[in-house]
Amino acid sequence: MKTSEKLWLTIFGLCLSCYWSSIGAQSAGTSTPKQNIAAEGRWNPFYLHKPNSEKEIDLYKQEYEVNMATAGYLYSVPPFLHYRQRYEFLRNFQLYMGDKGNPFGQFLLLRQPATSQTQDPMANVDTLYGATFLELSSTPMVLVVPPIPDRYYSFALVDAYFYNFDYIGSRTTGQQGGKFLIVGPNWQGEKPKGVDKIVRAPTNSINIYQRIYFKNAGDIAAVNQIQDAIQLLPLEKFLNPAATASLPKPESYMKLDPLAAKDPWTVLQIANTYMGENPPPKSDLTFTEYFAPLGIGPGLSLHSSKTVLENIGKGAEQADHAMSAIALTGFPVKNGWQIPPPNVGEHGGPGGVAMQAMIQVRSIGINSSKEAVYYNAYTDADLKPLSGAKSYAITFTKNAIPPVDKSRFGFWSFTIYDRINARLIENSANKYSIRSADNLIYNADGSLTLYVQPIAPTDKALLPNWLPSDASGEFILALRVYLGGKEVTSGVYIPAPIVMKP
């Protein structure tokens, strides 16, 4: 017998030996615990535990269905949130923008910076925002961006699963602006005359976040002028201004009310519908097939069995627990700061769908790390909750000040929020952040110390370095680094420790 034949027989014989051993153990009625072990203290991957009763079989089935539902719910959270945000955009457009026509062809604009009256959690006070939703199955759209020569700006293009799939802006296309044709996954054609670049979306339903940096209160009007110069045009209208291109009717996309979703089954059914309209990437097919038997997935209807529906509810609860656990312990904490993984806001990477679900629940529409990294702190360097009644100092050595790409107008900022609602903290100075462009006072050795405390520094020269806190409660700190250096985008950078002053 040849050596290769002996090897194959040996391998095949080992497999048969494992298989027949497991069958023998089962047929002999060997008593085993719930774990998959053929003998006490020894795990055998070829051994399948034999249930002792119908009740135990039902328990195994329940555990399996709950596990499937947990995975399915985590996968469904981002598309549900995307549908919900589109619904709110369509519903609120006229309320905020007045009678300006079809919302699918326009940006809903925030014309002033956020304040303590802003209801949004973790509001950004660095940029003025715009947001829009596109339905590319109806018509491709052309985004016309004017030259923006002296400040950071970006347009984050986000698919129906809340992944950033492309960017237009300072980092990627430069300050000269341009004309960008945005098309759906099935669009066919050549680049039209006058278009600088074609951007292909992975789903037909997408949204765009517009962010434009403002320098100070006196700069707001200039940013508003830039906002007014940005255009979104159907391709037909771009090619022929006299054309009457029809945009999708908003009411056709508001048949399901996500605001009325008060239980996990409604959340999943809305997500099923939306995923049916926007199929997941093919790379996710094996994963979505895992929970499809429950009726969770693109275009499916939830299983009608009462028992299965109960297991789906239990799985949704487990998914909620998983997201809570990741939010609190999923990021390593160093010097008091949560250090996010470098793949945040992008498809794939450590944590996968569970990380994506949690991130969108906590920080919906978060940027890709290549564009901006957000470090959040709930505790000081000694892991004690940040208290408004205490005073803190954060000292960056000269070589550890957050690195940014200044050639593309990168910047950093510190912002403070109350711990309960994550809203900006009202204070007499009307100051909510410290920004890298402020007239900061550096120490003699080039280091930088920032102060977070309820009372202003006695040395008035240090007022630019001061962030007011509220003595009556706990707070959260957020360090945002836009267009960070490679230490930031790779996940290596660690912000300076948050130290409680004696």
C-alpha cells in the first residue's frame, strides 16, 4: 500500500472512529450534561448530545431559535434605523425648510450651531450639518459642490445599512468642488459630459450627511452661503435644465410608520421590508441565511408560530443586552477614554454586525475612522465617573497633541455633555467645546493643558483652555479628531489622561 493511501485510510479511520464512538455513547444512553462532551472533562467535537426527553428537545430548539433571533435582530437594527431616519426626514422637511418642493432633491439644513436647547444627543458644535435621502432606483442624482477653499467639509454617503461607502470632501476630492453623479447598484451607462466622477451606491436607498466647518460665530453667514450654493439635481435636469425630471413621491415611502414600532416584531418586519428593497451585500448571504428560518431577512415575513415569535422576542432582548455590553465594555478604556476600533462605520471588521448595531443606536450616522474618530470618556483616568462637582486637567505633551492633517484642514475638538441625556450643558459662558483653532494657551515646553470644571480659571488668560461643567451632575467628554494622522486612523493614538485636580 502506498504511503498516501495509508494516510487517507488513517484520516478516514479516525473520522469513523470518532463517529462510531459518539453513536455508541448515545445508543448506550450515556448520561451527559448539556454541554457537548462525550466524557466528563473532555470535549469531543464529533459527539452530539442525546436529549433525554421531548421537553429537553424543545429546550434545545428554543435556545437555537433565540440565538438565531439575536443575530437577526442585531443585523436588522441599522436598516430599521435608516428607514426610520428617512421617514422622519420626509415628515419633517417642510416643518424645518418650508415649502421648498420635493425633499428627495434637497438638503435639510441646520443653519446655526447646536446649543444647550438642541435635543439631539452628542450634538456636534464643530460643523453645520445638512442631510438628505436619495432613491436612486428612480433616477441618478448629480451633487454639485462649489469650490470651498479655506475650511474642512465633507459629504458622507451612507447606504441602507448605515455603512459609509464613499466620501466627497477635503480628504478625498479636495477643495475645488466638482460635479458627482451618484448612481444605484444596477445603473448602466457612461460618464456623462460635465460630470467629474461617478459614485456607485451599494443600495438604492441612501443618505448623505453634509458637514461644513465654521470658524466662529462671525463665520456662520459664510457657511450658509456655501450651503446655498450646493445643488442636487436629477441626471436629466443636470444634462438639460429645461427637462422635467420627476422625483419619487415622498408619500410612497412612508407607508410604514417606524415611530409606532413599540415591540421587536414590528421593528423586524419594517427592517425586512426595507432590506427587501435594498438587498444586503452578497458577502452577507451566509449570515442572513442563518436566521432566515425565523422569517427575519430581506423581504421575508416573520414566522407565524406563537412559540417562534416568543423566541424571537427573547432573541431581541438578548441583542439589546449585547449592545449594552458592547457600549459599556466593548472598547478598551485608556486614560479614561474609550478607544474605538479603526473600522467603525465601515462594513466588516472586529465586532461585525453587533458593533455596527450598537454604534448606530448610540451614535447614528457616525463617520468612518478615515474621516473622523470619536473618543468618549465617562470616567477619569482612575475609572471614576466624571463629576461636575470636581475639577479636571488634561495635559497633552508637545508630541501627543491630537495629530491631524492640516494640509486638508483637519482639526480636533473637545465637547462636554450631561451624562443623563448626552446633551450640551447649559452654562453662563455659552461655551460647549474647546477647538484646536481656538486661541489656546500652551505651556512653556509646548504641552497643552485643558481644564474641565464648573468655575472659570482664576487666571483669565486660560479661559480659552476652559470647558465649563455643571456642578450638579455627571458628564461625558467627547474628543473628535477630524482627518487624524495615521496614529489616529489606525487606532494606535491614546488621548492624554483625564486627571482629577486635588
